[in-house]
Amino acid sequence: MMRLLLASSSPARAATLRAAGIDPLLQPADLDEDALLRDAAAENGPLTVSEAVLLLARAKAQTVAATAAARAADVLVGCDSLLDLDGEPMGKPGTADRARARWLRMRGRTGVLRSGHWVRLRDGRTAGAVSSTTVRFADVSEAEIDAYVATGEPLNVAGAFTIDGLGGAFLTGIEGDPHGVVGISLPLLRELLIGLGVRWTDLWHPVSP
């Protein structure tokens, strides 16, 4: 069995991998995401949302590759997600006021959750790609928004919503891979691994009888 190291602190990403038969090692990446995006924009011009999430996913993988945890893994995966609303990137709101303002803008509309994936093998080979899943938001009331924000759930997730938690009731539909909304697209990750010569099933962990 090969071991996968996830360069993320997201419980939802880790849970998604476990449900798919993979027991990931975990090592969050310590980096200043805002500074990275500012520097990249200053050097190359404005970034699209897809370019931003792939840049951050790659940076997370590169940062964790230099840690002791990476030596125990065969495959290292970095991920990052942003909601693309009218071409504007929306990450974690961080505060209740920002989360509420986001929902007042998003309700009744459609956005695209973009998740960057960067895979690095022990031998240094890499591959990356972005998953894009269209999300339709319900036309929720202000009272519902206030109640949701008060739970704290939307404050620390990309786009200020979840599909696998309390926020799931406020989505009317999605187009694309639902795992991409959680922040790690299993089909896309499998394709990246195949391209690097790694079989998805080699990452499955033994199931106890």
C-alpha cells in the first residue's frame, strides 16, 4: 500500500479521502496565501480564480515536501479552493460580517467552486489541475443567513458554505463533481495519479473484517 500525505488542515478533505478508502497522513502547510497571491499578481498581472487556486495548491505541496512528514509518504497532495463569483475569488470570510455579506450577494445566484490540486511523488515528479463545479444557491432569507452565520460554520470555509454540513440545505443544485465542492476532486486526483504512473487502488488501505 502506498501512503498519501495531504497538505491541508481541512477535515472535510481528509474525511472524503477516508470514505474513498484512503487513510491520509496529514501535514498542514504553513504559508501566507494572501502574500503569495499578491506577489504573483505583481509579477505576472491579475490572476484568474483557476490560476490562483492552482498556485496555492502547488505552494502547499512544495512547502510540505520539505518537512519530515513528507519522508513517510509516497504521494503528496496539495489543495486549495475558492468560490468564483463573477470572476472574483472568494475564500474563507473569517468574520461573521463578511460571511453575512457574502450570502446576501450569493443567494439566488450561481457560482463556481474551483479547487486546485497539486500532486508530487517521492521521486519529484509533479502534476496539477483544477476542478470546477457549478453551485446554485437557494434564495435564502436574511433570517436563515443570520442563523447559519451564527453557527460559525461558514466563517472558515471557501465561499462561506459547505455541501456536506449545515450549508447543504441552502444549495439547490450542482453541476460537476460534488467532491470538488468539498475541496478535493477524487476523479481528478485519480487522473493526475494515473498520469504519473500511480494506480488509485494502490492507495487503498486494508479494511478490517
